[in-house]
Amino acid sequence: MENTVSEPETLPESDVRFPIVLRGYDRRQVDEYVRVAEKRVDRHEKARRVAERRLAKAQVPAPRDPDDAAGLGRRIEKILQVARAEAAEIKEQARKEGDDLRAAAEQAVAEAETARAETELAAQRDAQLIISRAEDEAAAIRSANQAVLDRLSQIVGLVEEARDRFGEAEAESPAEPEAVPTLA
């Protein structure tokens, strides 16, 4: 197998190529790529959940001193804003990456289907060509065979005709030649 998907982080989804094999793309390689992509999506989803948990745990008890409470409230509000922004960013990044992976997988499936259809069409054309050639060769062999049979039939006819003539000639000639008188 040529390239396997071992370092998905190093290749942008648009640069992923699967080698074409006999009936389309290598299914194991595509399955591996999808498995790795799903792991990345899961990893980003876990990071999002961790950020949300941190946000939930970031509750600071109210200060006992009322003067510190006003400053602390603003700081807590800022912390919450940053945590919310961070969580939203992680969510958006995970969603975008998931969409990109899904689009890349759909494109790979479409390309595999196109390659499969092209391979099938080429195989059908090749099969039809082979059948056509075989039929032509069979017709040529039948024709040559018929010519040999016709020639053999002619030879048999000639042999029978010669035998009949030879048989007639034997029947007309005497069994033994007569002695010719000599003058002495």
C-alpha cells in the first residue's frame, strides 16, 4: 500500500489523496482516514466540554468586604467573558473542522464512486472487445473448417469417380491376355 493516513494533522483536508486500486479507492485507507478524522473531532469536542466545565467551576465566592466586592464582580465578569469567548471559539473550531472533515469524506466517497464507475465501464468495454474478437476468431475457424470439409468432400468424390472408372476398365478387359500368334 502506498500512503497511509498516519499524520492527518500535517495534511490539510484538501491535500488528502487516496490511491486508486482495482475497484476504486483502497477502503482500508479511507476507513483509516475517517477514523483519524473522527478522533480529531472527538478531541476538539472534549476540549470544548473541558472549557465549559472550567467556566462552570469559575464561580468565585463573594468577598466579605463590600468594597472588594465591586472590583471582584468586574473581574469575575471579565473572566466569564473570556471563558465564554474561549468556549465559543473552541466550539466554532470543532464545528468547522467537523464540517471540513465531513466535506472531505463526502468528496472522497464521490471520487471513489466516479472511479468505480469508470473502472466498471472500462471493464465492460474490454470484455465486449474480447468477446467480439473471440466471435471473429470463431467465425474464421468455422469458415476455414468448412473450406477443409468442402475440399475433402471434393477429394472423396474424385476418389470414388476414379475407383468407378478403374472398376469399369477392369470389367471390360479380359482376365488374361490372349497369346498372340507369331510368324516364324
